[in-house]
Amino acid sequence: MAERRARLPASWWLVAAITPPLRAAVAFFAVPVGEPWRRSCDHCAHPLAYPWRSTAFLPSARCPSCRERVGAPAGSVELAALAAGIVLYVSHRAGWELAAYVWFAGLGVMLASVDGVVRRLPNVLTGLTAGGLLAALGVVALVEDRGADWIRGTLAGVLVTAVFGLVALVRPRMMGWGDVKLAFSTGLVTGWVSWTAVYAGVWLAFLLAAVWALARRRHRGDQVILGPGLVAGALIAASLLP
């Protein structure tokens, strides 16, 4: 317990340190499909100093020139990162396994934030998420002789992706292809733990998506924003289930 208390301040400092780059990444990628990645303010064309040398990447998310919002709503990225940090703190993971979870959480915060703003999950982010998870968990499988967990996670990722792909074909307003690509990572990170975690992660994803839709007063026929629920559901299930 004393060791966990000693780790707590360091964890919070880590969250505080990574939130400006996370917000900068969200601002960069949160553009509609077909438009170039954001390099300046949409309202006044003031250039944004990436990766974090701009007040636009503070929690207030305001352009230093015109004071209009840049990227995700004020405080949203920071709150999401804080919530992810809390979940990781109680997950009892360590080493490369913790690195894999941190990778998923960091990229997941970016993906959820971008999806919440422009209803889009960029291919570059979903690809990085999956590649990093496969590599980090692969190292754990080799070092700790957990090949069965890695195989189960990979199979779960493929299975969830296939099911989501069928749903996207039949009900495109219910699920987009970005959700299908993200599904591999969510299936992998939960399947690494157990099949129970896979089921719980998917169930939580749709539950959280429904809550999000009600909170945003979405109407029937509107496209469901599933990305935030997918990330949160998978992280909670993979971190808290044995």
C-alpha cells in the first residue's frame, strides 16, 4: 500500500505532462474527412505551434489570437486523460503490460476526443493503436511466457472486428468503418485478459454510447458516436477484470 501511495503523485504528474501533447494531437486530427490536418486556427488562420508550444493546447483550448475554440471542448481531453489514469492506477499492471495499456489509453483518448468532435476515427491513429498493442503485448508474451494470452487477444480482435464489420455493412448509421478498425484494438486489449473481458468491453461500449446519445439528445436516425464508448468500455473491462 505504501508503494502505491508513493506512485500516486508520479502518476498524476505523468497525466499532467502528457495532456498538452494529447490536446495538440486532437486539434491536429479533429478535421472532417477530406480536409488537411489542422495547422492553423480555423477562424483567424493563426498558425498553431505544435506539439505543445501554443496556448491553444491548454485546457481552455482557445486560439491565442482570436480566442475561438481549437479542437475538443475545454477540459474534455484533460478529464478523459485523468479518468484513464485513474483506471490504469487501479489496474495492477506493470512493465511492458502497463506500457501496452498506457499506449492504448493515450491513443484512445485521442481517438475518443476526435470522434466526439468530428465523428471520425483517423486511420493513422487506429493503425498506431493496433500496432503498438500487438508489439507491446507480444513482448510480454515472449518474456513472461504468455503466448496463449496473446493468441486469445489476437483472435478476440479479429472476431470483434468481423462482427462489427457485418454490423457496419447492414446498419451503417449504427456503426462506421472507423469503429470497425478500432474494434481490433479493443478486442485485443480485452481478449488479452479473458473472453469475459471481451464481452464486458463490448457491452459497456454500447451502454456508454447510448448514454452519450441521450446526453447529446441525438435523434433516431442520427449516426451513433461509438468511439468514446469503445475506448472507455475496453479500458475499464481490461483493467478491472481479473
